[in-house]
Amino acid sequence: MDAKTDGAVNGAQIRRPSGARNRTRMLAGAAMLTAVSFVLHFLEFPIPLAPAHMKMDLSDMPALIGAFAYGPAWGAAIELVKNLLYLLRTTTGGVGELANFLMGSALVVPAGIIYKRNKTRKTAVRACVIGSICKGIVAVFANYWIMLPLYESFMPLERIISMYASALPFIETKLDVVLYSVLPFNVLKGALSSFVTMLIYKRLSPVLKG
């Protein structure tokens, strides 16, 4: 009986370090992905038919990779820490960072949940499509109720609308702004991050998972 007990204890002792190493590896991987995400945020580029202040970046891509590699909660955590780091340079008092976190999480969490259930390339594509659509929908609400009211506090609504109308002349109302500019822009942004993720994830996966 003592031998069995010792065997169980020894077995537990063997498994615990393995689990600890796995958690340490995941934390290290998530930290690396967060750092890359933070840097990518500053590598912006304009796109046609978008106002000058709306620029594309790939900062959601590392969080999406983290969601695929470690699970949806890790993807959300990467988005959270990334935006906490943004607070060091914020010009919106944290409101913009809150909106960015909500929109980024709307991409990576649904995609991570779907991919976790069946880790195939076909499922990954479906997860990215659904995640990109979710990002666009959340962006509509986040901009209508959070970002645009913030801008309205120091800029007339008519001027804000004119900024978007300079790229898309048929935009005339606040609702037009979120439906015809914010929605497609964020779906495209999610799709771009998803496309790059699909290109590199399989190569990175062995490194991230050890």
C-alpha cells in the first residue's frame, strides 16, 4: 500500500512540473504575441475609400494566433494587455482603448471558440469569417455609442460626418457613418488579420506549443 501511495505521489510530482512548464510556455508565448501586437499597432497604412484617420493595421493578428494556439481566453487576454499598454500613449482617456478591446475580442473570441472545437483548416477559415463579421458588428455599436460621442464632445457632429463623406459622399448621418464606413472597414480589418494568420499559423504553432 505504501508503494502504491508512493507511486501515486511520484506520478503527481512528475505531472505537476509538466503542467507548470506548459503554463510557463503559454505565458511566454502570450507575452511575445502581446509585444508583437503592440508594435504592429503603430505600423498603419491607409486604404482607399476610407477617411484619412481610419488606417489599417495587423495588431489583432497576434491575438488571433494566440486564440488558435492556446484558446479564446488567451486571445482576449492578449487584446486586454495590448490595450492596457496603449493607455500609456492614449489621447482618448481610455475610451478608444476600451472600444479597441471590444472590437478585437469580438474577432478573436468567437474565432477561438469555433476553432477549438475542430482544429482543421476548413474550420479555421469559417472561424475567421465569423470572427471578422462579429468584429464589424461590435464596431458598429462601439463607434455609435462610444467613439462618435467622444468625438462629439470636442467636434461638431456635422464636421465628423463630413470627414467620412470626403471618402464616401453618400454618407449624411451618424448611422451612415457606422453602416457604410465603420462596418466594412472593420470587417476588412478582421479579414486581413485572419488572412495573415492563416498564412503563418501552422508554421508558428510548433514554436508556440513547444
